[in-house]
Amino acid sequence: MSRSPSLPDRPQLELDPEMPPAERLDALQQHYCRILEVNEQLDDQLQSAQSQQGALREDVEQLQRENETLKTSAQYIATVEEVIDDQVVIKQHGNNQEVLTDLSPRLQEQIDAGDRVSISDSFTVQTVLSSETDSRAQAMEVTQRPSVTYEDIGGLNEEILEVRETVEEPLLDPDQFDAVGIDPPSGVLLHGPPGTGKTMLAKAVANQTEATFIKMAGSELVQKFIGEGARLVRDLFELAAEREPAVLFIDEIDAIAAKRTDSKTSGDAEVQRTMMQLLSEMDGFDDRGEISIIAATNRFDMLDRAILRPGRFDRLIEVPKPDQEGRKRIIEIHASEMDLSDDIEYDELATMTEGFSGAQLSSLVTEAGMFAVRDERTTVRAEDFEAAYDKLDDEEDTTVRTATFY
């Protein structure tokens, strides 16, 4: 703690009785000036002391509040199950204990069934809390648009058209569906081998549409505790309803929508509960509003029939491996910023890579560039693509042999 500043010396005046009047007047003037200086010093010290006093008073008040907080007992979170006149039935979170308790008159007009409230140790309702949305659901909202456009996707012209008709058109021009007299498609399922561009299609939709885009992986909906996965699904659809128009993208949906079995394990039961909630949200009693759903999977054979029916996914779009023209277009897209030698023929590369997926073609172009970098060149030659093809072909053989061994 800093010490208080010392007070200035009090001015003293001693006059000689025989002093001439002029000297006496000069001495009085000097004494007066000294008194003014001391007064200014004292005034500065007073203001400084008052400022310190204000700061210390704030510190004391803060410490008092913290002390009161430490002495106050913690409150618990509960959900109102039923309102009965001036009483409520509440269920405490965590242990699911149900209690009938009296309700304060000041809260009687504020509380409805389903509200979240805070309760004391004696189960008395203290305050009404705002509605809860899982922070994991909020984190899945895409705020920065992907840079992928439809022009960046090669070999999928028909699939792109179907996706745009199913997802974009109902959001951009819903009146045309009313004019025709039909309901817009409610969802689209993209299925096909790995690396064929299913996720890129979803990214392009996120880039093109002004709607809220919410993405998730199916595995993120599988939770450890009973009811957590179902609640997360419910919160995701509530978030989409608050932000509509909205697009929900569920990648690897087979993680939660696999065919139901007679398994009695708690893990399988929780996955099935989560799927039941998803089915209910996709095509339940309440109107879903302006919410479109895109899902993707490379295990179409594993999906439960209930999720494939119209009303949940009105369009099942297969995204196959690209054909000759598609492979040529994909290579052109990925090599568009490369300095290529004149001996490179896209048609020959497309023929050579028969059976390649879009992801493999992208890897082929990258590997060709790496061979050019290895030789300290900026121009990519045909021999680089041939070396890249041989490398990818060897890696594919190694992967197949390893899988067969295991």
C-alpha cells in the first residue's frame, strides 16, 4: 500500500516593526503567493486522495459482492413438467428427480410447461431461464462460405442440376411450386463411391445460396449418454427453424441411419433413439418450414428403409465415378493454374485414368506437380503425369493387398 503524501510546510510570516512600508508590502505579497502555492498543493493532494478513495470503495464493493456470492448456495437447473394452479412439477437435470413445489406469485404468470428454471436446495423455483440450445449445434452453423462453386465440379452436370432443383429453387423461387400445385422436394440424399464429389456439391450449395448453412457429420450425433444424441438433433432443427431459410447437410449419415437390428447393447439402442428423433424431425407432425436437407453417404446399402422413403428424402441422387468426358473436365479444372508443356493431352490422361474418382484425379494432378518441383521445374510435363499415375496405381495395389491380408 502506498504511503500518503506529506503535507507541505505551513507558510510563516515575521515582520520587523521598524520595516519600511514598501518592504512590508513586498513581504506580505510574497507571503500571499506562498499561501496560494501551498493551497494548490493541498488541493491536488485532496483530489488525489478522493480518487484513491473512489477506487478503494469500488474494490471494497467488488470484494463484498464476491463474498456474498461465495456465501450464496449454488442453484440447480430443472425443467417444468406441469403447472398446477400455484404449484409446478419440476424435473431436475442430471438425476431426473421429479418434485411438486409451490410457485411464487411473481412467477405464476411467467412459467409454462417446458420452461427451464433454476431451483434452490429446497426445490423452490428462483428464476425462469432462457430456452436452451446446445452449443454444439450452434458451432455447426457455417458462417464463412466455402470457396467451391459449381464450376469447380466436373463430370456431374446432371447431378448438379438435380441438387439445384431440389435445394436452391424452393428457397429462391417458392412461388413457382405453388403455381404448379406441388410441394417442393424436402431433401436430397447423395450416394456413391468415396471421392466422387458428394461433399463438394454440398459446399457449392453453401457458396451459392443465401440461406443459413448448417453442417454436421453423422458421427457427431452419436453421443455417450442416453438422450444426448436425440437432444442434439432436436436442437439442430430448432436452430435451423430460427435461422430459416436454412440448409442442413449431414455427411456420412450411415453413422446414425443404418438398418435397425435386434441388438440389445446400450450403444446400438442410443444410435437407434437418435435415428428415431431424426426421422421425426425430418417428417414429423409439425411443418418443417423452409428447411432443406442434404445428406451424403458412400454406404447406401447400409441405410434403413425408413429414412429413404419420400417425404424425408424425395430425391436419391447417385454420384458415380466420372466417365471419359468427366475425367477430362476434372483434370482441366485442377490443372487450370499449372504451367503445362505442349505434349500434354487431356484426352489421353482421361483414358489412362479410367476408373479413377474425382479425388484420385485431384491427387494425380498434385503428384504430377510434385514431380516437377522435385526436378526444380515450374513446367509440368507428360512424363510427370505418367510418374504420378504409376505412384497412385502402386499405392492402390498396396491398399488392396493390405485389406486382403487383414
